[in-house]
Amino acid sequence: MMPYFHSETGILYNGDVLETLKQMPDKSANCVVTSPPYWNLRNYFQEGQLGLEKTFNEYLNKLFPILFNKLELSNLLFVFSPTYE
């Protein structure tokens, strides 16, 4: 996994949030900023695609465990994912 940006103060990665985080050790991130596929708005016709779950809770239950496992305790998570129900 190649960093998008690297300095003394941190490292940024750019990529599919689920694929990128799978490559990182647990509890290794101080901050995650992501805009995953919006729930129930688009179909990208990719197997296992995030956002096609039947309910918003199913969507969150698929996304959040991966995100929280990678964050160190008491750090930041920003998820941009509007829904229209």
C-alpha cells in the first residue's frame, strides 16, 4: 500500500476505504475520513458493493466495524454518506 502523502506529522492514503483499511493493522489509524458509496442511491454493479444493503442499519453494520477496528481508541472518524429515505 503506497502512501498518497507522507510527512513527519502523518501519512495519508487514498483509495477504496474498505480495501485500504483491510491492509492496515488494527488500532493503527488516528483519523479516518471517508465518503463510501451512498446507501441506496447508486448501483456500481460490483459484487459485494457497499450501499446496496436493504436497510440503513445493515449498511452501517457492514461499514462501521471495519472503520472502528482500525482506529486507535478516542480518535476521529468522519463519514460523509447522505441518505434519502
